Amino acid sequence: MISLVGLLKEIYLNEGGNVFKNTEYDTQNIDKDNIAPTIKKFIEDLGKIFPNKKSTFNSLNDTSNWLGSTGRKPQSGDVDLAYSSEYFFKNGKI
């Protein structure tokens, strides 16, 4: 089983641009009209993976948590979302 804490400690954070570009997971632009339904589905799936945190994922519906070009341009290269680490780590503790 994968440890979320262990994974978070090992992740190399890539910011800016599509981190999947030129890989088998390469993505395509997403139309503005498809962003909200995509985020809704993402929230549903996250709630299945992390049922104890399900209610916290609703914050991703708030457009103030949509970063970069997400929902602002006719198309976005990806969907950037802000999600508080406080939902997993309270006062720096797991």
C-alpha cells in the first residue's frame, strides 16, 4: 500500500506548464465549458479515494481556487487547482 505521507515527502514538485508533456500521459487543451464538469468529476473521484476528506474537496468548486488560466481563457493547457494542505496536516502534524 502506498503511504500518502511518504509520497508527499518524496514528490518532486514541477510547477508551471504541463508536467505530462511529451510523455505517454500527454494531455490536450481543455475548453472553458468543460472545466467545471471536469472538476466536478475529479471531486467525485477524490471523494471515493479519500472518503474521510470528501467534504473538503468541495473547496475545489470555488473559482478562487482555480489557478492560472483555468476558467479564464477560452482554452487552458491544464487545470490548476489550489487545495489547502491543512486538510491533511493540522498545525504541521499528520
